[in-house]
Amino acid sequence: MPSDQQALDFEQALTELEGVVERLERGDLPLEEALRVFERGVDLTRQCQGALKSAQQRVDTLMKRNGEVEPEPFSVPDAARDDRAEAP
């Protein structure tokens, strides 16, 4: 596992975050280890959020540069929203 000082790319951070979630969901970690793993998850979440924000800024810049397309807010279709609500 890379140290906290090393920045992971989005896909690596997301994959590691998924592993963190799985470990915590099992519920078999001692308290101190669970807290350490949770902290790592928070760090990874922040890295992912930063990468997504950066990507959004790049897309916005490209769209403004071309001047032809206006960005539209993303909306989830009602059917997909209903599917997520039913998920455990």
C-alpha cells in the first residue's frame, strides 16, 4: 500500500477505497485497526473527490474554450434513482 504522501491516480484510489469499505463492513477488525483503516478511507475519499473536481474543471475549461456547448447539470433518471434507493 502506498504511503499517504504518494498520490494515487483516481482508479487506484477508488480500488483501494473499495477494499477499505469491504474490510470495515466485515466488522472483524480490532478497534484501533478499524480506526486506522477508516482514516485511510477518509484520505482516499478526499483524493477521489479532488480528482473528480479537477476533471470537472478541465471539462468546464474545454467547453468554455470551444464556446459551442453549454454544460448541463447531470441528473439521474427517475428509474435509476429508484434502483439506488432499493439497494442495501
